[in-house]
Amino acid sequence: MTTEIHTPTAVESGSSATEAFRKSLARHGTADTDRERIDTFARDVLGRIHDAIRAHNMTYPEYQAVKQWLIDVGESKEWPLFLDVFVEHVVEDVASQDHHGTKGSIEGPYYLPDQVMLPAKATLPMRQEEKGTPLVFSGQVRTLEGTPIPGAELDIWQADADGYYSGFASTIPDGNLRGVVVADGDGRFEITTVQPAPYEIPKDGPTGKLIAAAGWHAWRPAHLHLMVRAPGHRTVTTQLYFRGGQWLDSDIAQATKPELVLDPQPDADGVL
């Protein structure tokens, strides 16, 4: 028996990402920003747009094309996708410039909260005969001073071996390859999963049209997402990549960092 793989469209992914973002705002709210800061930032951004228009002698047809593209991004609900791919990595760099310890990375548009809680040694929820090379990810959550953090939560999510995320592809069960692993009394954990695949961000919508028009590729290297949290400690959101993986040096989201590249070694059974 063969299972048909449904490739998620940009509209499907955009709608799911937008809904997830709105739920996040409902849970956490937005930060208050004073009028003076809004005025300064907005004037700076608009001024730089004006400078780019003058520097490149933008024509009216080009301006109209940009206006239509902005309308299309909104109507397709692709703003979370576009901003998380092209903007979030800079926001993350600025936000974490004074942080120490494990390097952070972008959250991206595919995070979904409230996943199943799992013990310190656990297998992520997956389909029967889930495709992909088995992968065991283990470690210890510690403070900057090296003290173990018992009961730390590792919220983990990833694409499958075809490069798709549950919650964003209708043929994948909800919660697949997602979970919240609770570290043991020594802060240790061992997570069994499968190695994720690289994937292209959806290209059939306005974000994809921009990528095609500019001659860019749309690929992200294979990675695991992690959000590590514990009471009294700063939450760390990061991504872990794989040495030798394709697109590591040209990630469309510019989110890779050398410190976040793993080098898994197969055991006698071929498990990484």
C-alpha cells in the first residue's frame, strides 16, 4: 500500500502559521511600546525605503508591482512565513546579544504549543513505521555555572523525513514529531526520533514569487527545534543542525550558527 504525500500549499501553511501566531498573542499579549520609540523606528524604516527607491530609480510599474505583492502576502496570510524567514534572524541576534550559554536561533512559523508531556527518556510521537534514519538526542540541561536543572522542559518539534511539519500538512497526524520532554532530577534527557530532512519553504504563494524573481533558492537545512525552559531561568529557543548537511551555508532563513551544528555518529545498529 502506498500513501499519497500531499505537498502543503503556501495558503495552507500561511493560514496555519497565522492562526498559531494569533493564539500565541492571545496567550502572551504584546509588549507596550511608547509613542516616541514607534515614531523613531517607523520614520527610520520609511526613510530607508525612500532611500532605496531613490537609489534604484524605482519606476511606477515597479511600485505598483510591489503594492500588489504586499496585498497578495496579506491575503494569503503569509506574513508570519515571510517575516520569520527574512526578518526574525536579525531580531533574534539583537535580542540575544547579551545572552550567554547555548546559542539561540529563530522560532520560525511552525511552533505549536501545548504538546504531549513526555518523560526524560522518551520517543517522540510518530506514525507507525515513520520514515527516516533513527536518531537519539541526549544531553543535560545546566546553568551557566554547570549546575544541573532538574525538571527542565525541552519543547521539541521537527520536520519529518519528507520535510513536512505536523499541523501544517493535512496528511500528517496532529502532534507528530512534537513533544515536551521533562528532564530528570539531574537535568538529563534522551529523546528518540528520526533525522529530519531539509525542506523548501512554500513557493506557490507571494513569498515564493519573490524568491523566484530574485533568483534565490528556498531551502532550509535539516534541523531540530528546541525551546528549553525552567522556572527562574531564561527560556532558550534554538535550532540544532547536522554537520555535512545540505544548505548549511546558504540557509534561506539565515538562522544557522556554527555552535549549533551537531555531529551525530551511528552506532552498531545504524542509529545516529
